[in-house]
Amino acid sequence: MKKRSQFLLSKTRLIKSIPNFLTICNSLCGFAAILLILPIYKGTPTAEAVDVFVICSVMIFSAMIFDVFDGFAARLLNAVSLHGIQMDSLSDMVTFGVTPAVMVAAASKCFFEWEMNFWQHAYVYLLCSIYIGGAALRLATYNVNATLKTKSSDNFSGLPSPGGAAAICVAIFFLHANIGKADIAWRYAAWILPVYSAILGILMNSTIPYIHAGKWLMSIRRNRKKLPLVVLMLAVVICFRVNGLTFLTLAYILSGPVMLAFEKIYHKKNNGLLNK
């Protein structure tokens, strides 16, 4: 009997370690992507480098799948813990914080054809640092709120770090699909990508509300009215592919500021009616 109970206990511990295993897979995707990016600094031709960036972007999206399933597995197996929350954020910092910033820095150097002066290096470094800093502050704030349970998890306060990473990856997909071999276009991209990443970093550390995409999708069974919108989004991606995915990603990034502006206008109107 004692041996049987010990076996069941060890089996339960093994099953409850599944979310941690998925979290580690998340961080390993980010680590592998960084290793692929590092040789770009040696002087890889632009066309080949962009192919590497596309592979790294796919790996970051794969990490997002692990990130979704580790939370789902933790809730399903009743294995939610403070340890898991901390571990999840540390993995997210590697994959969705450091890796996209490294990719933008490498892409900018590549698109400048490795002819960067001191000010261009400083420009890229500082703007990518804003992204990393924003991701770090965002994840730290999320951990504090999750630990103290001071905020509802129905919406995010600030752009979630996977959303910021997805926005950078989709930008790489868009460049790969649309720019081709036009050198001047790559030069423009070298200036724009760091600014874009810095804006994402600022949004991550803002108080702008963003929909929790994972929970929104999981709630479709309870609210069938959301199903046509999901079908429409899938149709946009299938019909327009990369351009459709880019449109949906930008729509999500802009949805936060639009929701915030709408709420402020709505409250202002209501306050005006009450004062009359």
C-alpha cells in the first residue's frame, strides 16, 4: 500500500511538472533563435539574413504556442503556483523580450549593410533598449499583480509581451514578402524597425487596456457571437496571407488606444449629461 501511494505521488508530481516543461520549451525556442541570429553580425548577405530572421520569427511564434499551453495545462492540472508564474515571466523575458530586440538590432545592422557609424549604432541600441526595458517592466508589473491579485485578468494593462514580439515577427514576415531586393527599401526598414520596437516597448509599459486574446478565444464556447469574427479573421489570413496577418496584428496593437479613447469620450459624454 505504501509503495502504491508513493508511486501515485511520484506520478502526480510528474504530471504536474508538465506546465513547467512547456515553459522551458518556450525559453528554448527563444534561445535557439538568438543562436541563429548571432552569426548575422559577421556579414551575411541581406537576402540570406532575412531568411534567417523569418525562421527565428517562426520559432518565436512556436514559443507563443508553448506559452498558451503552459497556462492552460497549469489550470487543467490544478498546478498553478507562484513558482510557475515567476518561471513563465522569466521565459517570456528571454523569448518575447530579449530575442525580438536582438533580431531588430541584427536586422538594422544587416539592412545598413554593416556600414554603421557610432551614431547609428547608438540609435539602434537605445531604441531596442526601450523595447527590452518595456518588456522587463511589463512582466514585472504583471507578476506583482498576479501575486497580489490586484487586477482582473480579463484584460491586460499594457500591450502583452507576446503581442509585442508578434508585432516584430509579423513586420519581418511583411518585409520578406513585399520588399524583395530593393536596397533603398531595406535602408528605410533599418531606420523604421528600431523606432517601431521602441513604440511597442512604450505600449507594453503603459496602462492602455488590451484584450486577453487567449481567454477571448477560449470564451467562444460560451459566447457564440464571437465565432463569426474568428471566421472572418481566419478568412483574412487565408486570402491575404502575410498582408492579412499584418493587418490583424496592427489592428490589435491599435485596439488598445482606440478602446481607451472611446472609454474617455463615453465617460465625458455621460458626465456632461449628468451635469446638465
